[in-house]
Amino acid sequence: MISGKLHAWSARRIEEDDAADLAALEREIFPDPWTQDGIKETLRQEHTALLGIWKDSAVIGYVILYYVLDEGEIARIAVEPSCRRQGAAGYLLLQLEELCMDKGIRRLMLEVRRSNSAAISFYKKHGFIEDGVRKGYYADPCEDALLMSKRL
């Protein structure tokens, strides 16, 4: 994995020792955060990939991918609020795509809240297209999910 050129970023696979830091970011970012134990369990699964992005020695973002054969689903992608809109998520996505190519994954998929226009715009900017809608997918509040995918 290469380091970010304009920022002091580096990306690498998440390890079990990083689970507490990811759980803390989850609590900060999501209304339905994954627990530290949930993250550790995900790390132990065979067809998963977790990548993190660090600034200095602090994890500032991560992506969780589940994959089968040549398809992968992004379960989570997140960047610490103070580091957003600086290219970190795009850098993380590029690192994920590089990992996918190495694993023979040729299609990425994801769901996003229909109201999350910033995320939808980000995904479209990075080559994702809209595939459909999953009605009532999200709870608290109840909301449809927009299905998106990208061929690699």
C-alpha cells in the first residue's frame, strides 16, 4: 500500500489490536455502531478485508469489505469527522480497489441511505452507479437504501 502524497497518511490492513480504535470511531460516526467484539469477529471471518488509514499514529478511517468469488460488498466506510473533505475516503477507496484487484474481485457493491446525498455524491464521483432501491432497509429512522455498484 502506498502512502498519501499530500498528507501524512498511510493505509494498511486492520489488525485485532486496532479493534478498540475502530469501535471508538464507530461510536463517534454511526447511530448503530459496531462493537469492539463485533469488529474482532469480522476480522476472524475468512472472506473479509478491513483496511485502515492512519494520520501520524492515529487511525482516522477504515473500510470493511465482505467478498465472495469476484464480488465484494462494502459494509462500512468511514472517516473521522475532523478529517473529512480532505481526500482520505477517496484514498482509502483506491487502496481497497488495489486490494480487490489482487484478490480477483471485479465488482464492488454497497447500500447507502437514500437521504445521504454527500455519500451518494462521493460514490458517484468514484465511479459507482445506482442499481436500485431496497425499501425500508434502514431503521432508526426507517429509510430506503440506494443500491450502488462499480465494476473494477
